[in-house]
Amino acid sequence: KFYKSYFINKRLSIPFVTGKIAISKDYLTINKKSKWITNKTSRNIVHLFRNKHDCILSTSKTINHDNSLLNCRINGLNNKKPDLFIIDLNLKLKKNLSLNKYLKVRKTFLITSKINYSKTLAYKKLGYRIIFINKLENKHDLNLLYKKIYRAGYSRMLVEVGLTFLNNLIKNKMVHDL
């Protein structure tokens, strides 16, 4: 199944997309005592997934909420990888995130609307690479984004987003493995 999907994607010039989700039992609870809703084994598996992918796609909402590095943190593997694509159409990404200390050694792309051109200068100074898109409202828009990511040299993408955005990707058949 993987190889068939991979070659179909290669023909379409889009990355092979793996979706990842971690969610609390009741889908709503945010544990105030611990920042983890998964166990150590599950987190280690996610780090292996990250190591096997070229890039991660996430949203500013997810990153602002979790303040995660979204990298591989297993001893002996490269903790500056994979590269990161952050969707932020309204430029609400916080400027004091933990992942900002890796911007000089890890490619981090900020995907935003063209109307935010002047606002992107502050993010460029921090070390973000900017990708402009018109909109992200339907399957066609998502396909255009996937093609931009593929043309940038990424063929295996791990999607780490919230439930709403992931449901949208699944509904539009934009995830190949979950």
C-alpha cells in the first residue's frame, strides 16, 4: 500500500502524507497536571516517525498552544530535523517559541497569505523562510500547498495538527496514512 501510494504521489508531484494525532480520552480535556496526554512509548514512536519524514506540517494554533519543538529527540538521531512548515494565514505565531532557537540550523517555513507581506519581515529576521499562498479553503488550495512543499524537495510529510485541521485533510483525502 505504501509503495503504491508513494509512486502515485510522485506522479502527482505531492508528498506522501502521514497524519498523526494525539487526543485525550474525552477529546476536550487539557491536563493541568501534566503536559502529556500520551505515554512515553507513544512519544518515542512519534520521534521515530519524525525521523523518517522529510518535513512536518503544523499550524500556528497548534504550535502556540503546545510550544513544541516538533523535532526528533532520540539520542543518536538528528534533533534538528525534520524541517518544519507552519501554516499561519493571519500571522499569529508567537515570537518567543522554543523552536525559534533552532531557526538558524533547521529550515522552518512560515506559510501565510500574501496580504501579510509587510508583517513577515519580523519573522524573516528571526530566521523563518516565508511561503506565500492566496488562500487555504478547499482541496484545490491544499493541493497547491502540497505541490509547493514537494517542489521545495520534500517527499515525505508528517502532519501534526489539531483535530479540526486534520479532519479537513482526511475529509478531502489529503492524508495517505494515519
